[in-house]
Amino acid sequence: MDESRMQKDEPEKKSHKTRNSIIVVILLILLAAVGFGSYKYMSIKNAVDKSYKSAGIHKERDTAKLLKDKKPISILLMGTDTGELGRDYKGRTDTMMVVTINPRTNKTLVTSIPRDTAVNIPGYASDSPAKINAAYAYGSAKTSIETVQQMLNIPIDYYAVINMHGLEQIVNQVGGVTIKPELTFDYEGYHFEKGKSTQMNGKKSLAYSRMRYSDPRGDFGREQRQRQLLEAVVQKSGSVSSLLNKGFIDSISKSTQTDMNFSDLTSIAEHYLGARKNMENTYLQGQQGEMIDGQSMEVTPKSELQKTTNNIRTSLDLPYKETGSIALH
């Protein structure tokens, strides 16, 4: 049995609202970067090439044709907080979101999936039911994609993984940031006081963004703090274009893994970025605290799965289909 299966995650309080996490913001920076012209072409292309890794899965749709015809696309975004910089992406996902971008309506839908959502992971029947965040530990991006597709009966066109340890290097590249913490707490030897301006270097920023259990908002609170930090990075630099130095680009490439190649990103930057101005956020809602095989999981009712399936398929301009299955029994 995978040793990650033996880890017992503490149940977390979750808000039924969600906002853009650091993952979405970083993805938008990468997409915007592609559109800045030939003077940054090679450094950006090299960064994207270093980040590329196929999921090893047969895609349900022809993604090249989707981009050529400017059709809506879906991206499974995952955030990890394990390992250091480099190509180490082992461990469970702390954050998982399905992002759909529709260039016809110029709208983006971000659907957050709680890390404790109970599912039957394809190919790992003997280890199921399990929390959905274990899918990445079992079979990396391939298994995560298969799990989400089976659960919601939706196509996943692309994926991206962000290792949150990259945040440390990103903050250092801009010379640190100053923020006002959203709550008072101590973590990893650092003290944060709500509302008091605090200078952050990379290590302190990472500690501020990682704390989870002392925040009454749970994952939602952590996403808010991550977003607050990256917004401070952008404000410190003045604009996205000023971030595109070699150090920043290298930091992003070392912290990101995706099956979107440079050509894909170029097409998305050219035809899809207008949709970021109209961003809707939603959340897969389940019953928290259900004990399954000795673990506290979040069980999602069929009606909620169907609602989420409907929202995502509508965003992709796809016809109605019955939702998938979490197959717990």
C-alpha cells in the first residue's frame, strides 16, 4: 500500500465560497507572459519547455482542434506543498480546481474541489474509498485527471501542477514584499499580527501561506493568504511585464508542471485571455466529517455532483449528461 494512504489528514473547516488561488494567478501570469513579444520569446519558451510533462493519458478531446477553432477548454489545476524546488512533485495535492475558459462568452469558471472529497480512485480499487487528494500520490496527473473525469463526467483538456515551495523563490526575486496579515498566528518560528504591516522574505512568505489548522477558514483562508502574497508581488513589481526577468521566469518554470506546450499557451494567450475579466468561482459542496475506513472525508451527494457537472458542461458549451460517480460502495 502507498505510504501516503496511511497519512491521516485532519478534518478542516471550509467556506462555501472560493476565490482565485495563487495557482490561477500564476497561470495567468504565464499566459500573459507569452504575449509580450519576441524580445522575451526565447526565455519564456525555454521556461515553458522545462515545465512541460505529458500526463500519459489519452485525451477525450482533440485539444489542438479546440484551440484552433477557439472552443472552450478545461484545465485541471493542482497545488502541492511537498518537496523542494526542481522536479519533485510527489505527495498529495493541497488544492484542486477545474478551470473552464470560454472565449465565446468571455467567461472563466473556477470550480474548487475539496481535498477531503471521498472518491473511488480509478485503478486503485483496493485503496478506495480515498480522499481525492490521494489521487496524485497514487498516479500523478494521469490518475488525478481520470478521477475528476469519472466523478463529474466532464472532459479535462489540460492540467497544471504548482509546487508552492516556488513561492519562496518568487518573493525573493522581487526583493521581498510588505503585507498586512489577515489574522494573528505563530507558525514555523514566525509571528504574524493581524493588520500590522509586515516585511516578508521568501521563507517568511512560505510560512505565512502554508499555515492551515489555526485558520478558522481552513483551506479557503490559506488560499486567501496565498493570493494576498502574489498580489503583493505584482504590486511590488508594478506590472506583469516587469516580472519577466530571468530569475522570475526560472522560478516559475521550476515550480510548474503542465501538459500545455508553448504553442498551446500562445494560442490561449491570443484568444482566451479576455475571459479572465469575467471570472466566476464555485465550490463542490459535500457533507464533512463522514468517517470512512477510519478517515474523516467529505461525501458529496448525487444532486451536488449533478449541479457541478451541469455548470462545467454548460461553461464548455457541451450538452447535458448525467453526472459521474464517486462509487463509495
